[in-house]
Amino acid sequence: MRTERPGVLPAPGFDGEVEETWLPSAGGAMLGTFRLIAKERVSFYELMTIEDRLDGPVMLLKHFDPDLSSWEEKHETNVWPGEPVEDGFARFGPVEYERTGEDSLTTRVEVENGGEITRHELTFRRARPEDARRDRRGPRGRPWGHRTTP
């Protein structure tokens, strides 16, 4: 069962449902997560940061399989300098972010696969606290904190 959570940005995309979440800026960086759920299973994750550096903002990104094995080599990270940020719009390499409303964000991503580039557009809408449903079950369907005794 899918649960709407405050601050989580769900959207249809990539033949499934995607979620993107960003923490507020702290220590000169923002931290974001992304996951694709297809056929009721996680397909992959991304961990992203946007850092404020002397020469401008930079996005760093790594991809992970469901078992958390990295697509990139251990010491490799995708690094994309930001282009000048306009009001409500930012671009980092193949990723564009555009604020399209008070609670919506459109992300455009160019994905290269086998030499062919495809462009995907995802429109995320923020889940508000009053819209959230409480689902207290963990990954195995048991309530969080549930313990079995031997």
C-alpha cells in the first residue's frame, strides 16, 4: 500500500512511480533521494547533493540497485556544474528543475542508453500533512517496532 508523506514528491514516470525528496539546505548543501518503483518493487535509487561551491552550485549524483550496489565505481560520482539559476529554474547537466506551482516541481531528465538519448518529464506534487495517511507497517507488513520472540 502506497502512503502519501509530507515533503515527498511522488509522480508517474519511467513506467512506474517515482519519488523525490529533498532536505533543506544545511552546511552548504542540499541532500536529495530518488527512487523508482515499478511493478510494486524498487527498481533503483539515486542519492543527490547540490553543493554551494566558490564557482557556483554543483550537483553530485550516484545511482544504486535495490541491494545498494552502485552503478558507478566506488570513487566515481556524476558531477554537474549548475548553470545560472533563474527564478524557479535550475539546470545541472542533463537535469532541469522548474518550479511550476506552489506545491509542484517539474523535472526534465535526459537519459543516455546505448548511445540514444531520451528526454523524460516528471511533474512532482508535494504531499501536504493534511493529505497524509498513516501507514504504520514496515516492509514485511508488520507494524514498525514489531518483534518476534524465538
